[in-house]
Amino acid sequence: MPKNHTSTITLQVELDENRVPEKLNWSAEDGGVKNEASKAIFLSVWDHKAQETLKIDLWTKDMPVDQMKVFFHQTLVGMSETLGRAMEDEKMVLAMKDFCDYFAEKMELKK
């Protein structure tokens, strides 16, 4: 029987004196990422016992608002794609994509 492989993803958060993130770095060596800087991180973890999502939403104080809008939009688009792969519910995927288009329009992301 083959041995299981363990992969580690790490997040490093540097805080200022008020505990506001100044720097965010992440590593995922199996993915070729080592100590890369980021301006924002959204992490969701499913707690199957409590049947709820645990979240860590962090962004640095110098994250530009226009980039945060794009980050939110791309996160929503990614969630709609994940929904499609996980549940194969085409009707809900299309509804999510419609919402993503609406979100982009309201945030003035569409050129």
C-alpha cells in the first residue's frame, strides 16, 4: 500500500502595534510557492462537527480599494466554479455567475 503524502501550506502575518496586518506571506512548496507576499487572504475551513464555516479574512492596511474590489469579484467567480465542480448544479452556477456579473457592474469593474 502506498504511503500518503503530506503537504503543508503556511501563512505568515506581520502585525503593527495595533495588531493590524502590515505584511502577509504564504508558502505552498508543493505548488512551487515559497514565502510569497500578498495583500489579502481569505481562508475558509469547514467545521463538520459544528456544521459551520470558520473564516480568516485578512488584508494589509496598504491594500488598495480598487484591488480589493477585484479580489472580491475573482473570489466570487472562483466560488461559482467550485460550486459547479462540487455539486454539478448548473442552474445555481448560472445564478452565481449572473450575480458575479452584477457585482462587477455595481463595483464598476467592467470596462
